[in-house]
Amino acid sequence: MALNGLKLPLPDDNAFPESRTDSPFSWACPSDTGDGHEMAWKLQGIRKRYPFAYVDISDHTIMSYQHTYQLRVRYAETDQMGFAYYGVYAQYYEVARVEAMRAADILYSTLENDHGIWMPVMNMQVRFLRPARYDELLTIQTTVPALPDQFIRFRYEIKNETGLLLNGALVQLCFLDATTEKRIPAPDFIKEALSIYF
């Protein structure tokens, strides 16, 4: 299947070839909007019918902010199988998100204490491809695929020491006024800090 020149092969959802290690995002989430991947979903029927279709975007340049962070799987984070427990991935995303924002000179502490703004998670979509194992050094690539507006979206790819893609996720957050607890647009200082990457 092809759409506007993009190839949309439809792999078996249960089959993830060992060679599938490329980036950016080998698969697209159904609500992943606001960046170059949206061109692959111009027909809403495609989005509904093939929510995790593979999108070949290797020939398309997408401006984005990217940051890489490494952490090691701790014993307390594993289950009886020796795999990183699925529940800890949200913590991995949060750590990587905070460090990505810090690298862009956006501090959560400043955001909350000086500006009175909170950033709650609204949506999280995760794809578990392969397990992360105890004591493995993981590399988490965090991408902000588009300048924030009402929301800010973070993409994550987690790879092991051999570069094998283990996990991918899309997390969407909004901005709240800490006093009123009402949703507000993205603050200008956040958009300005990220705008140099777009």
C-alpha cells in the first residue's frame, strides 16, 4: 500500500524482525499528530484501519528536538523473568523527558515554582518490542516532533547496548495553571527555547 509516495507495508502485529532497528519511529501511533508523520495519515480510514502501520519516512526530513539519555536497568526494576517490569517504562520516559528539557534550558522546578505551571500526562501509547534485561545499559532517545501548542508531545525510542530497538512510546502532556488547574497554551518561553530546532 502507498499513500502520497510513502510505503505502508502491513506487518503481522506479532512479528517484529530482529533487523527492525532503524529510526526515526519505524511505526506510527494512531494519535501521533502535529509533525511530518501526519502526511501518512491524511485519510482517516487508514488511521482507523491500520493503527500501527509501518511508515517509511527515510527520504523525508523532519525538523525536531532530540536528546539522548542513558540509564541501566536496576535489579529492583525487574520481574521474575529478569525483564524490566512494564510499569517502570513510564518512569524511564519521565527521567528522559526531564533531562531532555533540562538540556534545552527548561527546568521543571522553574516551571512549577516560578511560573506556576504544571505538565500532567494526558495520553501515553507504548509499543513493547523486546524486553530490557537486568543490568543492561539502555539508551533513550527523546524527540519533540513539533513545537508545543495546547499540548507537547514526546517520542521515545529505547535501545539496548547492541543498538537493538526494544521499546517505543508517544507521550502527550498539556499545560495547567497551578492555581486554577485550568488548561493553558504552551508558555512562550518554552516555545522560544525549542524554536531553534525547528
